[in-house]
Amino acid sequence: MNVKKFLVSGIVGGIAYFFLGHLFYGVLFFNEMACTIAGVSRSMEQMVWWSLITGSLLYGVLVAFVLGKANITNLVSGIATSAALGLLVSASYDFTMYANTNLFTLKTVAYDIAISTVMATLTGAVVMLVGNFVNKKA
């Protein structure tokens, strides 16, 4: 795996993931995903931005790592693999959180899995295209 290609595509994928998160969680589905338990959700002023940005960048790097290690060179396969990764990671996390906390309802679990899967799919497309993982001969 080309380290430069891996890092650049992972970072750009992470940036895309960050902005997709703002679009989906901060704008489109804010009311559906907002936590109603007092003191749990942070306001925009209280957010720990370095942590949110770090998490987004790490997710982009994770997608680049998986796609690179799987040696995927077909855009459709890369998108499908990214969608599966997003679905499995979010479903695992969300169902565990639902089982162990009062922060999630089954409705928010369903929303989060759907949103996370779409975000992972789009992030995978960005990683594939930026990293030039797509085989031009295919």
C-alpha cells in the first residue's frame, strides 16, 4: 500500500466524513437525533472540536486502510465495502449503546445506522477517487 496515497485519501475522506456528519446530524436529522436527557448533548459552543475532528479523520483513515488492504480497485466494490463497513460498525455500536444506556431509542438506533451507512458509503467513494484506487483499465 502506498503510504502517501493512503494518508492523503484517508485525510480527505475524514474531512468529507466531518462535513457529512454536520449535514446529516447537524442539519437534516438534528431533531430526530437530538438527545432529550438534560446535560447529555453539548451545544455548539461547548463541543470539543478537536475530538470531533480527530474522530472524523480517524474514520477516513479506517476506510482508506480497509479499502487499501482489501486491494479494491473497482469503484462499485469500494462503495459497497464502505457501506458494509459503515453498517456493521454503526449497528454494533448502536445496539450496544441501546442495550446499556438510556441515550438511544430503537428509533434513534435505526436513524443512526441508516445515516452512518450513507456517510460511510460517500466517504468510501471519496477515498476511492482521491486515492486513485480505481483501476483505470477496468
